[in-house]
Amino acid sequence: MSFEPLISDFYGFEDKLSDREKETITALRAFVDAEVRPLLTDHWARAEFFPRSVVDGLAALGVFGMLWEETRRFDNSAVFRGWVALELARADASLATLVGMQNGLVMGSIGVAGSSEQRSKWLPRFASGELLGAFGLTEPLSGSDSAQGLRTTAARDGDGWVLNGAKRWIGNGTVSDVTVIWAKSAEDGQVKGFLVPTSAPGYTARKIENKQSLRIVQNADITLEDVRVPESHRLQNANSFRETAAVLRLTRADVAWAAVGNSIGAYEAAVAYAGERIQFGKAIGGHQLIQDLLARSLGNITASIALVTRVSEMLDEGTQRDEHASLAKAFTTSRMRETVAWCRELFGGNGILLDYDVARYFADAEAIYSYEGTREMNSLIVGRSITGTNAFA
Ligand SMILES: Cc1cc2nc3c(=O)[nH]c(=O)nc-3n(C[C@H](O)[C@H](O)[C@H](O)COP(=O)(O)OP(=O)(O)OC[C@H]3O[C@@H](n4cnc5c(N)ncnc54)[C@H](O)[C@@H]3O)c2cc1C
């Protein structure tokens, strides 16, 4: 199977990938087309999680273990990991979220804040898909202000810890085997991270119903009532919110890539529809105003690919700072919102039917826009860098 450049990669940015990276993208695309796309409409409509075969297939392709030397198949670049996020979201944003959660937030927490023993013990089990993870930071009363507002507590008890509190919006929360819980230590008031088996007594996860975006992802309200974990489950190098922020920094650019992928999914559906739908005696793609919608969408996509490519290169070069990833997330998610709206508009009435895919991209854009830092939060991070003034509070 040879590598096929995307029609939506107008300036050919995929050429930056190595042959080995292109091979992996090609295999991933073939798997997603054959095994995942046929499920999407039905699973989205029923708000049902992917079948186990999808998790196993992704694990077999190596996309859960791309970040760390303990688990990665080859020495890949951040740009490659971005293209993986884009390629997954191009099919479905819930799929990209599943991988972003496992490879990024969960394994990222262990890679950034775990000891070398914890890394060798846990990372391979997540990479193989034996364990599915979730990342529990947000709480019912603390979203954007989680750096200072966490209320979940961790109290030292003999050679272990007792956790109490509540978490909200936790993706994969009802299907995970282990959830990374961020809690404030009763001892020193600092945020610490814990690997909490979801079978632990006192741990309860309840699916958040009636979600109208990313419906395949199962988001949960989690309660922790005297949940005991041994000291060996505390991430040994997580001593303050600094480490939590380091995990978010590692993964935020990938969300920007997923936003571009979600835009591309809508755009490619729109290009196909423009060629098929006949009005006034010709395919609607032949009407000037429809071409304008497509050209504007492609402009957004192309500018966004250029931006995320550079921000990922900066990660590999060691020059990426918080504000760089934040600008990428704020900019690409804003462009995504415009793009999916233009693409949905191009479908007329069919644009609100799940059967034509574009409605799914349109709805899923809203979750990507808000999670892992809203546009406002990311703008404030950029604004602080521009002006030197912290305007959060
Ligand atoms: C689908 C989905 C999946 C998610 N998955 C996870 C997950 O797996 N794990 C996890 O821990 N969390 C997860 N989240 C939570 C997500 O990160 C939060 O929703 C997000 O950080 C925003 O918090 P909030 O929803 O509480 O909004 P709030 O913080 O209440 O914000 C409400 C509004 O006020 C704005 N605002 C807040 N403060 C300011 C300010 N100082 N200045 C200007 N504007 C401000 C915000 O930008 C927003 O527009 C998920 C959320 C969603 C929707």
C-alpha cells in the first residue's frame, strides 16, 4: 500500500514525514477506513463507546505508545504524532480523543511524573491496550481554574493515601481500568497525581448523559469516597501543579492537530458533496458561492497545518513554550468552528443529518473547542506572554 497525500494538505506538509512515519499513517488510515468509519454514525447516534476491537487495533498499530522510549516502535517526531491525531480526527474526533487520552494525558502523566520503576511497570500495559486509562483533573466546581481550585484531597495514611472528592467530564471515565487522579495533599497543600484502579472500593463513575458533542467518548462524573491507594501508586515526581501543567503542555498541541483533522473531515465530505449534488442543472461545486465556501475552508485548514507543524517542530527542538501551544489551540479551534459551519452550510438540509457525516464534525467541534483549555484560557496564556501581565483573576 503506498502513501496517498491528502487533497486537503494543499501545500504538501506531509512531505516532512519520514518514509517510516508515512507507512504508519498509511496503515492507520487503512485500519480506520475499514474498521472504524462503518461504526461511526451508529455509535455516535447511540452515544456508545468503540468496541474492544478498535482499541486492540489501535494498540497493534502502536499509536498508544508513541511518546516514550519504553513503548515507542521507532524514533518518531512530534510532527508525526500530530499527523496521527489529525488522521484520526479526520475520521472522527472521538477516535482522536481516545488516543489523545491514552497516549497523551495518561501515559504523559506517567512519563512526565512517574519514577523509572513506575514508567517500566505501567507504560507498556497502556501501550498494549491491556489497560485503558482516563485523566481526572477537572472537578464540578473547578474547570478553568484547576491550577488553584482543586478540592479533591489526598491524605497520608500509613504507607498509602486516602482520596476524597469529585471529578467531572472525565473522558473514558466509565470504561477505564485506571484513572490518573490529581488531588491536593492534605499535608503540604500541593497537587499530586495518583494511579487509581477503577475497581478500588469507594471509586464510582457515572456516565454524563445527553452530551451533544463527541458522543462516542464516555465522559464521567467520578466520586472518590475514602479511596485507598498505596504509595507505589502515587506518581513519584509529581510534587506540585507544575507537573500537571507539564503534561498538559505536552498534549495541548495534539488537540490543535485534532482540530485541524476535524476540519478536514468536514471539508472532504463537503468537497465530495459539492461534486455530487445537482442544483440549477449542474453540480453545486460549479456555483461561485459554493467554491467560495470551499476556498475559505481550505485557507483555514492550510494556515492551521502550517501553524501546528511549526509548533510541533518547536517541541522537538526544545523551544516550545506554553504560549506557543496555547496560540495553536486557540487559533486552530477557532478556525475549525468557522470551517465546520461553512462545510455544514454547503450541505443545505442534509447538513444536519448524521448520515452525511458533516453534522458529526460540526457537533464534535464544540467539545474540542472547550476541552484542554478553553479559547479564553489559552488567549490569556498568550496575552500574559505578550504583555507580561497575568489577567486570569
Ligand atoms: C467533552 C469534554 C471532555 C473533557 N475531558 C476531560 C478529561 O478527560 N479530563 C479532565 O480532567 N477534564 C476534561 N474536560 C474538562 C475541560 O477541560 C473543561 O471543560 C475546561 O477546562 C473548561 O472548564 P469548565 O467546563 O468548568 O468551564 P469554566 O471554567 O466554568 O468556564 C466557563 C466559561 O468561562 C470562561 N472563563 C473562565 N475563567 C475565565 C477568566 N478568568 N477570564 C475569562 N473567561 C473565563 C471559560 O473560558 C468558559 O468560556 C472535558 C470537557 C469536555 C467538554
